[in-house]
Amino acid sequence: MVELHSEADNIENTAQCIIEAFKQFEVREGSTLHYQQLYPYLQERYPHYKDVQKEAEHHLSKEGYVNPAPDGLMLTQVGHQHVWGNQ
């Protein structure tokens, strides 16, 4: 993946990687993507995620895609539609 230099781009890229992780792990509406799955996924695809992870999660939460959970991120109905489309 191309290394991005602005913080906004890093936040957006990390958020996109999180969305891709929901698909990779087949997380559906109302289910949680656990941090123990998410962190290795992000580390492999975008090692700079640690710098902006909380901001990326906040961005996804503001968009209505996720809700914070104690051990990960729960996919909302809006997030499910974004990740899975009309499946």
C-alpha cells in the first residue's frame, strides 16, 4: 500500500483498512470485530495505523458505520450496508 504523508490521509486510509477488515472477517450487522483480529490485520496492511487508529475509529463512528464495543468495533446497520452493499 502506498505510504501517505498527511494525517488526514493516514486517518482515511486506516478507516478504509478497518472497513476492509469487517469484510475479511465476515462481520455482519450487530456483530463485533474484535481488536485481537483487527490489530494484526492493520499491522500487516498499514503499519502506520497506530498513529491515527483512534481518530479513524472516531471518523467511522461519526459516519455511523461502527459503534465502540469494549473489545472491538460493532458494525451498525449503516456500516453493514456500506461494507456489504445490497447482498
